[in-house]
Amino acid sequence: MTHDRSRRTAALIGSFLGLGLLILAFARSTGAQGQGAANEFYDSHFHLTNYVQKGIGIHEFLQIMGTRVPRSTLFGIPLQQQWSYANSGDFAPTYYLQSDAPLYYYSFTDAYIATAYRSLTKDEQARFDPMITGFNPADMYGVDHIRRVLRMFPGVFSGIGEFTIHKEFVSSKVAGETASLTNPALDRILDFAAEAGLVVLIHSDIDMPFAKPDAEPAYLGQMKALLKRHRNASIIWAHAGLGRIVHPVQASAEAAERNPAQLDIVETMLNDPALSHLNFDISWDEVAKYAVASPATTARVAAMLNAHPDRFLFGSDTVAPAGPEPYFAVFEMWTPVWRQLTPDASLKVRKGNFERIFNEGRRRVREWERVNVK
């Protein structure tokens, strides 16, 4: 009788173990629906420092990344907010909306990022793809800054960006000439990016703030023309052209054929063979807010990612996060979309496309440095 009880107990334990293995296998197969290893992502859009060049240490960020984020881009913010005593007195602004004083390009950010990267071990460095940002895209000499950084810090950088052309409330505050998608200075920069293999992460709003409904987005035509002039460059359009005030383009039924809505615009660009070198990042909590605004919108966004899984990269667009909670919050906002993706699309958007694009960027930039850096 004792032996029978022991056998029954062993069988029961075996059943529980088998059930546990089945649950674990199911959890792993459901991709980003649960927490843990399946939720890992590579971050295509991360700022170590803010608009006054302050932030967190790179070793502190490694602690936040933990095992959930094996790789990340690494850049600061190329613009410095001036503290004008005449404007804000003793109040020291840390964000561009906190002052009417101008912004100016802060080129030292690249040296700071390179130094932080070089403070890491080789294994830790392999987790980061630093980006050059401290150049003025309206300056014909801007490309020379990029070359100079590559020669000064060989073996460090994989791309350029995030840099800004049109950005709500930012562009008008930048001291000096306003950047433009039609400026030859930007063409020079993208020509060199193609030559050196640098991945390009560009922020340019698709439209102006408070745009009129049923009108073609102000900067869409210029953006398409720029992209088609530089088909040999690997370009990522940050936030798919959206902003805090620059909402997704809406179109009434009457105007939809003439001026399509945001998702239709993106779909058209994805299907254009002349734009096969273009990818989109879906970074920033503002973009996530639009994507999950309603069940219908979520379903449409998920359908687009499933249809074009090779063309999107997830990014947090967090700026010097204080800890894990604010850092991972953007990823969690996308949960309704993750749940509707195929396993293949989920893996590519979260990790695979980053790996493919930035691995090739690393390879090509190291080759350019081998030939050009003495």
C-alpha cells in the first residue's frame, strides 16, 4: 500500500512537472504577450543625455537594461538649451519648452558619448551602437564634423542621429539658419553616410503643428524627394514623422484619395521600390499613444507591421531615464499591438531589424575607417 501511494505521488509530481513545461513552452511561443525572455528588445532610439547635456552614467544604464535589452543605440541630444538670465532669471531650464531662449548645437556631445563608450569592457561595448549627433545639418561643413569624429574615435560609431530637420517648437528656436530638407548641406551629409555605411536616424515632422485638415502634409513631398536622392543610404525615419502636436494625418472620406491618412501614407512609401532603403522607428510614448488609441487603430497598425515586418524598429526614445520603470514604460504601451503580431513580425520589429541594419552599419563603418583612418 505504501508503494502504491509512492507511485501515485510520483505520477502526480510528474504530471505537474509536465504541465509546468507545457505552460513554459506556451509562454515562450506567445512572444511579447508576457514578461521575461520573450519580451526582450533592442532599443533603436535612446538618449543618454538631455537638453542641458546631463543624464545618467552608461554603467547605470547597463543596470537598467539588464537582460531584457541586449543592445541599444547610444546618443545624446545635439542641441543645448541656453540658460538666459534675462529670460528665466534664476530658473535653470532643462527642456526646450521651459524657456524662450534659443537652442544651439553642442558638438562636444559626440566626444562625451565616445568617452562613455570607451569606458566599457569589450563585451559591454558590443551591446551599444553609438551615433554621431553633434553636427549642424544646415552647415555645409557639417559633413566635415562627421568625418572628424570618425577619425578621432575609430571603432566607436555606427551611424548618425538622431538629428533634427523639422521639429515642432524646436526648429524655430535653433540659433542660426533653420535646417531644411532641401538644403545641399543635408545632401552632403547623406552622401557621406552612404559612402561610409553610417546608419541614418533622422527626425523630421511630416507636417507643421496645427495643420489644416484634408491638406497634404507640408513636408511629405520634400521628405520623399530627399529619400529618393539618397537611395544608397540606410535611413530610419524617426517616429514615422509624428510629434507631440504633429498628430497622425487625418483625411475625410471626400479627401482620402487626394490626401491619404497617415497609415495610408506610410503604406504607400513601404510599397514604393524607390524607397526600399527606408525604415521607420516606432519610438516615443507619443507614437505609442496614437497606435493604441482605439481597437481599430491598434488592429490597423498591427496589420501594417505584419505585412511589412522588415521595415520597422522599436525604440524607447527615453531621455536619461531615472530607472527601469520609465525606461520600459514605452515598450509596455505597445502591448496591445505586440499581442496581434505574428511571432516572426514581433521578433523582427523588436530585435531582428535592429540587428540586421546596425550590424551592417558597424561592418561598413569599420571598413571605411580601415581605409581612411591613418
